[in-house]
Amino acid sequence: MKNIHRIAFENSLIISVAYVGLATLTIFSLPQESILHGDWIWISLIFTIPVAFVSFGVAYSSTDATAEIIVIQTIVFLIFWLILYKRFSKKYREEQ
């Protein structure tokens, strides 16, 4: 059986990458000129607003804020990953 911390690490990493990655993709798809711009953006933005609200504000306040958005989303990813890791570790420890 795998170590509890390793399972929590892997699960939290996968979920964090998917969730924050979707938020980042949504933020970069907001401009009309984007290839990925479409109706799906607003649904995705509502779903990922907890991890995209700061980047959303930066994207609308500046015309070229790619570097700032990447830095913000990286910090959000690390925080979200840490929170998930702590919750999964606690959950898996209680199950044993």
C-alpha cells in the first residue's frame, strides 16, 4: 500500500493542476482576439472564480498583463495545492 502522504500529494497535484489550469486558460481566452474565445468562457469563469478573481481583475485592468497573470496564477496554484494536500492528508489519516 502506498504511503498516505504520497497519495494525498498525487491527488492534490492532479486536482490543482486541472482546476487552476482551467482558470488560467479561461483568463487567457477572455480577449475577443483569442483563438479560444467563446461562450464557454463565462461558465468556466463562474466555476473557477475562487482561483481566478485576482487574475480576472488584472486582465481587465491592463491590456498586456501576461506575465502578471502567470505569476498570480502560479502563487494561487501553490496555495491551492497546499490547502488540498493538507485536507487530503487529514482525510486519509482519519480513514486509516
